[in-house]
Amino acid sequence: MRLLAQGRSKSQISEELVVAEGTTRRHVANIYEKFGVANRAEATRYALREGLLGLDETFPSEPSLLPHLSSSFSTTSRVFHLLESPEIMSKRKS
């Protein structure tokens, strides 16, 4: 989930975990199903809301990955927008 939240592609996730891309696709589909979500932004929001991920885990740990993750910035901005919801804000304050 951490790699998915960081905006890594399924191919990048497969390489990092040393598994076949089909295995990664199946795991991602299972995550979406288990969380009851349709995409990585919703999955990230769910994981943050439920305490499965910390906000610091949603950013790449290696700065060298940033240029390769340009598409993840739109996902990240959507997640931050979702995080501004009253439901999430009240949890963050407590």
C-alpha cells in the first residue's frame, strides 16, 4: 500500500518487491476490493484515515524517484484534497 500511495506504477512496485507484474496487479485489485475503493487515491485516503499509513509514508523516500513520479503528483494532490474533508480534519486534530 505504501508504494501504491507513493504513486509508483505497478511495474515499479513489481521491480521493488521482486514479483511478477501480474502478481502486483492482483494484489492491487485485492486492496481495492478489501478497502471498497475504485482507485489509488481512494485507497490512500482509506489507509490514512484508518491509520494503516502515515502521511510521511505517502512520499518517496528517495529524492531521485521524484522526476519519475510526475503522474503521482496529481494523485497526491487529490489525496490532500480528500484529507481536507471535515471527517479527516476532525481526526487529525484529536
